[in-house]
Amino acid sequence: MSAEQRLRDLGLTLPEVPAPVGSYVNCVRSGQLVHTSGGLPFDGERRFTGKVPTDLSIEDGQEAARLVVLNRLAVIREELGSLDAVSRVVSLHGFVNAGPGFHDHPKVINGASDLLLDIFGERGRHARLALGAASLPLDAAVEISLVVEAI
């Protein structure tokens, strides 16, 4: 099934591509691979800030991770013209703004991984890194980068 159609079927829309908040670009294409910079869980309406699970629940962290994926997919769509040009999600690197003693980083990042599977099916199955961090830029709850392969 078309990733663009699946996005619509899920009732999801991609946000505007966010401007970088530092000295970098949103993505770099090298051959067939598109590497996105780390994205944060912000859009025009929602902001997920603080530590998991101190300030936010694991479920809030999962929602933040889903929002970051939508932001990263907006970057990828802008680069490729359509999400249907993605032949495979290669990898996901996820960082969780973790409170002291928190060890369930993979559960938080599952929010992102599961959404990629929902949108791309088996093409969304990817390698992954899920780590905790003492802090993240702008006090974001999560930061995620993706690598996808283009057709």
C-alpha cells in the first residue's frame, strides 16, 4: 500500500517542515540514502518538554516520539517529493530525556518505531538505537533521527 495513502487512512497529516535551530540542515541525501538531522517533538500546537517519567509519562513520551517521526517524515517528503519514494526505513536513533534511574528508553522510542510500521508496513522495519540522556536541546522529551533509502 502507498505510504501516502496509509498516512491519510490513519488520519495523520505532516506538519510544516521545521527550520533548523542550529548550524545544520534538516537532511542530507547521499546516493539513495536520506539522513535526517535530529528532530524534536514540537509543532505549531504541541510541545513535549521535560524528563520521562518525572515530568511526562511513558505514554506521553511515546506520543512525543510519534510527533518527531511525523516531523522527520515531513523533511523526507520535502526532499523526495513523496513518502512513496521511500523504499525502506533503514535506521532510527532515538534519545529520551530521562529522569534519574529511568531505564525504559526502548518503550518510549517504540512510539516512533510502531508508527513507522503502521505507515510503511514491512518497509518500515528498521535498525534502532534507543538511549537515555541527561538533557536534550530545548528541554525536549525526545530527539529522533532517521535514515531512509529512496527508490
